[in-house]
Amino acid sequence: MTTAAPPINNTQFSVNMTTKSQEQSLYQSSGAIVAAIVVGVIIIFTVVLLILKTYNRRMRVKRELEPKTTKPAMPPALGQNSNSLSQHPTVTFIPVDIHMQSR
């Protein structure tokens, strides 16, 4: 005696497989888009970094090759007896530690 197998609904099976493959392709394509954006941002940062590095190098070379002007060590004297008057008293502020423990 043989038993008959129940009929398989082929339309539901093919629709379900199509939906899964569409979802899977969407996930894969969105992952590819995110990866492309990340790679693009890394490339942009690298290009900006190289541009700034070459600019900094050029400016440093330019500063080093410029003739240096000699500045006087002391400011010019202001009238007669400037040696005694030019020394102004200085006040130094020493902050007190706020967290000192009082005894």
C-alpha cells in the first residue's frame, strides 16, 4: 500500500524565496554603500592631511629662508635718567592652595 503525499504549494514557496533574496540583496547593497562612504571619507581625510602637510612644509621653508631682522635687546631709552626710572617695581601674585587643610 502506498500513501499519497500532500500537494506542495509552489507559488507560496517561490514568493517566500523571492522576498528573502530581495531582502538579502538590500542588506548586501546597503553594506556596500556604507563601506563605500567610509572609504570615501578616509580618502578625503588623507588628501586634506597631505595638503596641510605640504603647506606646512612650504611655510616652514619660507620662514627659514627669509632674512631675520635684528631686534634691539632693550627698549629705547625714554629721556634722561632712564636707567633709574625704567626699572618698575613688579608685583608677583602667588595663589593660595584652596584645598589646604586648616589646623
